[in-house]
Amino acid sequence: MKRLFPSAAVSLPHPKFATLARMASPGKSARSDASAPTAASGILTSRDNRWLKGFRMALRGGLPTESGSVGVEGVRLVEEALRSGCRIEAVLFSESGERHHERLAPLIDRPELAFPKLRTTDRLFEGLADTEHPQGVAALVQPRVAALDDLLRTPASACSPLLVVLAGVQDPGNVGTILRTAAAFGATGAVTAASGQSGTASPFSPKALRASAGAALHLPIIPGMSLAILLTQLKIANVRTLASSVREPREGEVRALSPWEVDWCQPVALLVGNEGAGLPEEVEHSADARIRIPMASGTESLNAAAAAAVLFYEAARQRNSLVSRALEARNER
């Protein structure tokens, strides 16, 4: 992140978007083309409007726009995006979605936030939305850019860095759920990386953002990093890497640790692998240790997101206990 992860600064829109915003302002249709709204209503009425194309690409297409924005849809996710401190390119309401403006007004109408508030018809909004029953409100958001130093920065409420590394987690729902779980239990950052032939789904795709309940916009994330480079950098930074494993140890191989045998109050990075194949053996062997959740006989393994929740719960239990003891000791002095 350059200071790659600005805390809560809100940037002004790119000049290109400022121009588009003027074109989309009620009563200021400089040109009568397909990109401009009707002057009388201020509503975007053409599916070829460049703003609507951007929303369609980000939401229904699941791809970043040319400016790097991702799409969030629904009143709760838009609210999280507005609270995140990420740069907002624009917010779009459908005619029926205007009912949510009152809820968002304290965040959306702040004078220091300079981004367009656009309107379109319910029919056009349904054509760009990714959900089956859209709520009529969406936003284009630029996720923060993060660097490893940002992920390793320990907040005052934590005892040490705690990272999650998603290596080959292909289902965006699992990616979002793992990020939501990690954030809920005090992780300080996340990295997504390919593993063998398995890539990891984008944490900023519409489905992953919904599954994360917006946590992906608050948690420092490095998407698409080389796993080999990451493991090397973590070793240099004295961060212990734990490879989540589902297999029994082979003869002569060191057994995997149980979750409660790990000191989660040290700097730790938890590696979570592909839903079906897990982590490649070479990745497990390159990690500092393997970790495995003991289960009743007959149960082969847990879903990747469920396993991450179990491990992060134990991490939070230890880390919160340490913080509580430190506070008690301070108060006794």
C-alpha cells in the first residue's frame, strides 16, 4: 500500500468521472446523446449510458471498471462501503430504491464527499443488478491498495499480526465468508493467491462482497499475490506460517498441531487451501507447521469456511484472554 492503505481519507473523483457527473446532473444535459439523462427528470434512461455500463460491468459482469472500481449492491453493502473510507465513484438509485435515501443520507449527503448521486428506472436497474430481487441501490467503490506492511501493522486492540492467506479457494462465497470470519475474530489482514492450478476467487466480486457482508472493504487485503514470494516475505518478517491440513501424517512426518496447541498471540499467518484438494503438499512442507482440526471418526473434513471459523475462534479466544490479563495486571498496579 504506498502509505498504501489510507485510513479514512476520501479522494475526490477522477476528472473523467467529474465530467460524467456533470453530464448526469439534473437539468445539465450538455449533449443529447445516449450517455446523458433526460434533462427534465435527471434520470438515466438509456442502457448505453456510460455510468450504467460501468455499473453493469461491475455488478452483473463481476469485473472491475476501467478505473478499478468494483460494484456493491443493496442498502446494507452500500452503507458499509460509505463507512469504509474507500473512494466512492458514484451511487445509483432506482426509482423505487429512492426509499433507501433517508437511511443513507447521513453518509451520502456529507458535503465533504464529492461523488455523483445518480438515478435510473427500475427496469434498467434490474438489467444491471447481480441479485434476483434488487433493492434499487448500488455503488461503485475503489478498494484500498494494501502492502504487506499494512497487514503486519498491529492495532492497539491486538497482541500481534494475524493474517489469513487464501490459496486456491475458488468459490467466491467461501472467500467472502472466510474474510468475514477473519475480520470478526480480529485478523489484521488477508492475502489471496493461486495454489498450484487453482486460483482464488476475487475478494471484490459481487458474490464475495455479499458473503463478506462488506468486511472485504474494511480489512486490508492484498489480492493475487505470488504465494512463493509471500511465504518468503513472511519468513523475513518473522511471521509464523500455519498450513491448514486435512490429511494424516505419513510415517516419519511431524504430526499436525491441534488449534489449541498453537500460540496465536505470536505473529501468525494461517494458510487456507482449495475446497476439495486443500493445500499442495509442497506448500504444507514449506510452512512452519501444519494445523489440523481433530474430528469424530467418520467425518472426513470441514468446509473451508467452517474450518477457518473454528481456527480463528481459537485464535480470538487466546488473543482476547491475553489482552484481558494485561489490562487486569495494569489495573492492579
